[in-house]
Amino acid sequence: MTRRLFALFLLSLVLAACAPAAPTPLPTPTIAPTPVPDVLYVDPSRDLGEISPYVLGSNYGPMHTVPPDMLPWALESGITALRFPGGAWGDSVDIQPFQIDQFMAFCEQMGAIPTISVRLLGGTPEAAAALVRYTNIEKDYNVVYWSIGNEPTLYEEQTGEPYDTVRFNAEWRAIAEAMLRVDPDIQLMGPELHQWGTDYASTPKDSAGRDWMTEFLRANGDLVDVVTVHRYPLWRPGGQMVTIPEMRANTQEWTDLVVYLRSLIWEITGRDLPIAFTEVNSSPTAVMMGEATPDSYYNAIWYADVLGQLMTQHVFMVNQWVLSQRSTGLGLFYGSQIRPTYYTFRMYQHFGERLVYSSSGLQDISIYAARREDGALTLMVINLGDEPQTARLQIVGLTPTQAEVWRLDHSHNAESLGVQPIPADGRLELPEQSVTLYILAP
């Protein structure tokens, strides 16, 4: 779906949900599921709109290149969006033209949409404008989505110098205006906060107590096209290990993260702007080898549920952190090793383009449903629990007898199990800590 079509879709939601009087906080853009007790419930007749194709994104840059022997795996990953150069590297050096050329060639190989971040800390409007000019005017790459800086919320901590919302908003705007003078068709993403929360008390504040997002939207809400935040919910000081129960409980917050951000955008700007989570992982730290660290098997199960919630909330773009990294547990690739979360992307490759209504009335089980272009109905069922579970499936107007089954669990890495029968009573057997995709032929 194009940016303009997506904007029209969001606008239709606003018009349907809001009276023509003064703006009020926008409700969630999807029908809130009302679980049927003890049932996985699906109503294919309730179309909830198109799923953005850019939710299967990642981060990529000079520090995160893919080893040559892993390139075939990268090309088969199903990643649809790449953020460059990813992380703080872009605020420490000036991106060179040859690096843009290499990145664009990689995006073409991957079949992924590019987003580029220009330098903010130590950067200038002239340098940012020159980068846009090279990329879109001289080379005609037509990169649409651009951001300015990375995690300005941490600049003061990183440099030891004052850096607050006032300075940020002024510098961001100067760079944004210079970029738009070169190419007025680009779309600006921001403010790239290092964390996000579910309410005002849990979102980042500057040293004077001002809320970063609130001040950004007041100052630059007229220029920003996509509102961006990062989310690493399971950070622990001193490298403390997170547990699986903590990770399982965290999956409940992601809908609230979007609902709060969308309502804040509407309250301040009077517009319903697209939302992107441009860095997402369970933890931002280098911690590895734990039962619930980013390199763990359970991280893949957790991320499958996170993606399902963000798709349901019609988030425009999601960029997992990070495609490849040799020094931490965060990469989908670790040298020549494949991390389990890679297979979450492979599962969602088969999911579909249009969301339909679904709900789960069972503890620790989630279900997301979609229609594919070929007319198939797909069901992504996630068992977050530590024990196998039996779940009864109810589909309005349909009693399926069989389905093509794909599975991610301790024994299967996003593998096809072929066509499997579905019992007459609709009871599905779900392995512990698993993701199962059921594809029902039209």
C-alpha cells in the first residue's frame, strides 16, 4: 500500500470516528476484540483493512552488513523495509555517497523499501540537503522516507552537554526545511525517541521535565509525516537476565503503546499521522545466551505476538533491531548463525494482506487472521505458554476440515507440515511456546 493510500485509509477512520466539531482524542483504529470464552474466534466477514506491507522491517547499515554466505538467507527473509544506517552510527559520521549506492543496491536485492536517517548530532542543514540532493536528484533513487537523527532523548547523556526538547525541535526543523527545499516530495519521519510508553508518566522527558513527544508534535507536527518511536521493553540495568514470564507478560502492552501515541498525535495536531516503531527488540543491551534474551528461541515467539498486535493496530512500519550483528544477541544473523527471530519473519511471509476480525478467549494464546490475495483465509495462532494447549476454533460461516499448516516451535523452524486435518469439533493442538499458521484454501 502506498503512503498516500495509507493516509487516505487513516483519514477515513478519523472521519468515521470523530464528529466534525473540535478534535478529540482518536480511538483505536480497529474493532476491539471481545473474546469468546475458551474459543479462538474468527469472523472473516469483518474486514479490518489492509495490513501495511512495511511491518516486516529491520535495521541495516555499515556496522550491520550481512556476511556473504548469509546473503541467500537474507534474501529469503521476507523483510520489506530497511532503515539506514541504523542506530547511533549515523550521528557520529557523515554518510558518504558510495554508502548510499551500496544501500540502494542491497534494498533492490532484498525487495525492501529504504528509509534513510540524516545526521543530527554534529550535522548541518547543508549536509542533510546535500545527501537528499545526491540520493534523489543526482542519482534519482526516489527515496521517500527520511528521518533526522537517532534517539535525541539520549544525546545529553551521551555527550555530557545540554540537549533538551527546545534545542532538538529547532535543529530538527532547520534540517527538515533544508531537505524539503531540495525535494518537497520526501516524507519526514520523527522524532525517533529511544523509548515509548503507554501514558504520559512513562514516556521520555528532558532534563527540564518536558515531554519529548508532546513538545515535538507542538513544534514540528506540521512537517512530520510519520511519527516514530523505539521500544525495548525489557531492558535491565547491569545486564540482569529477563525471564520468560516477564517476556510473556510484556506482550500485553503493545496495543496500549499505539493507542496512547495515536491519541496524543490527534490531540496535539488534529491529524491522524501514520506511526512507525523504527527500532524494536526485547532489550537494547548486548546480553546473550539467556532463556529470554534477544538471541533466544522465546524472543521469536514474543516477537510474533508483538507483530500481530502492531498489525492489528495498523502501524505503518516496524523495524526490528537489527538484521546482522556480530557482538550482541540482537541480530537476526550472528556471523554465520541464524537467530530464531529470523523465522518469525518467515512465518509472516505467508500471512496475508487484509486483516479480518479475530479474538482469543484463552489465556496465553493469541490469534490473528487475514485474507491473502489468492483468497485464502490464514490464522496465526501463538501459544505463549510453557505447556501444550488445546484450543477450540470457531469461524463464522465456515467449518474447515483441513488446512495447510506451518509451524515455528522447538522442533520446526518455520516449516511446512503439509495439509493437516482439522477435527470436526475444531480443537487445535498447539505445542508449548509455538507459532502455528493455518492456511484455509478459498
